[in-house]
Amino acid sequence: MSATGWLIAAAFATVAALAGVVGATALRWGTERHSARLSHLSGVRFAELFLFLDPAQFIKLNLIALLCLPLLSWPLVGAVGSGVIFVLILVLPGAAYRWLHARRRQALQTQLPDVATALASGLRSGLSLGQAMDQVVRYQPSPVAQEFALMLREHRVGLPLDQALQGLAERSGLHDFHLLVATLGIARDLGGGLAEALERFASTLRRRLALEERIRALTAQGRLQGLIMGALPLVLGWVLYLMEPSVMGRMLHEPLGWLVLVLIVVLEAAGYLLIRRIVDIRV
């Protein structure tokens, strides 16, 4: 081999070595970041939902799924399908947390009028505010019973009741819980009828929730249209791929086709978010 050939081979070897080092560094950095995110998610975020997971076991199962499922699905769905599965596994823990958190917030919002009514009933029957809250823990369903139980435990270990209630409102992330805490504080400070204030709060909140449910029912058709219009181009593209694989396959194997796919995804997401924004009416 000539000197020029040796130089070219050395250059290629150097570039390959640098690419390997950069790839290994990026892989290690990404793995560490992903593990840290999963550890925080399982140890803190899910614990806020009263779902207690072992962070080490959670990370281990997720990494096994990241390595095994795309490789096992490669013969069935190809490289593109395996890449999609890999991305889905990456985002699935965070998406699951957001879905569970949204469901918990909705449940807390729905249960709050019953909590206010139960507190008012307990106060009218002669119980103190702490005893009335203890009745909420005993007889109300989760998740509101869990939140009040945690608040009472914080109060019993020495935290002032006002701060414990404020912590409850902040954990819920709901404006109505802040209103409940404010109602309790104002009624206790001014010496007014706390039971009457709680009953008025519960009645007002029930009317507002009923109005929101009516609006949600009236806008259900618009939300369904958004889902259908968003899914229709995807289904049509799949049907065309089955009918003309040689023509539609160019979208998967050529740069111009990739650009078209990215544009389709961006426009689909923009249209869906726009429709959701139109039908999302706040009371």
C-alpha cells in the first residue's frame, strides 16, 4: 500500500475512533440523564400520587424494555417501527405520570364539594374542625382522604394547622382548594359561622362543576371531530401504503419524503391543538 493509502486509512481510523468515543460518551450521558429522570419520577413524582415504587427496580425494568423490545420487534415492524417503539418506551413513564396526575386532580376537584359538606355537617354536629377533618379521612374516598390524612399527620407532628392546610392546597394544585383554605381561615379569624361558609362554598362549587360538565358535554362533538380529523390522514396514508407500497415507500426512504412526514406531523399537531383550544371553555 502506498503512503497516500496509509494516510487515508489512518484518517478513516482516527475519524472512526473519534466517532466511537463521541457515541459512547453521548450514550453514557443519555443513560445517566434518563436514569436520573426515572429515579426522580419514581421516587418523588409517583410518591406525590401515593404510588410508591422502588426507583432501582423501576429503572432496571425500563432499561430492559428499552434494550429488548425494539430488538424483538425489529423483524416484525422494521427499523422505523422499532425506532417508534424505542421513543414510546422513553416517553411512556412521563406520559403515565401526567395521565395519572390529571386523573387525580379531576377526582380531587369532583370530591371537594362533598368534603366541604362533610366538614360543615361535622361542625354542626358539635365536632371541632380537626375532628371533622378526621371524619373526612375516615369516610371520604381516595384521593381526597389520602390528602387530608397527610395534612392531619403533618399537623399532629407540630406543623401549624394553617401551614398544613396551605400545604394541602399547594399539593393539589387546584384553585378551589386554595379557596377552601381561605374560607376556613377567614371564618376562623373573623368568628363567623364556619359551617354556613362551608355550605355556601360547597353549593357554589357544585353549581360551577355542573356548568362545566354541561359545557364539556356540549363540546364533546368538537373534540371527537378533532380526533377524527387528526386520525384520518394517518389512516389514509396507511391504506395508500398498502395499495401502492412502491410509491408511498418513497416517503420513508427519501429525504424529501421525510420532510413531508415532518410537515404532516407538525400540521396535524397544530390542527389538533387548535381544535382543543377552541372547545376548551373555562368557567
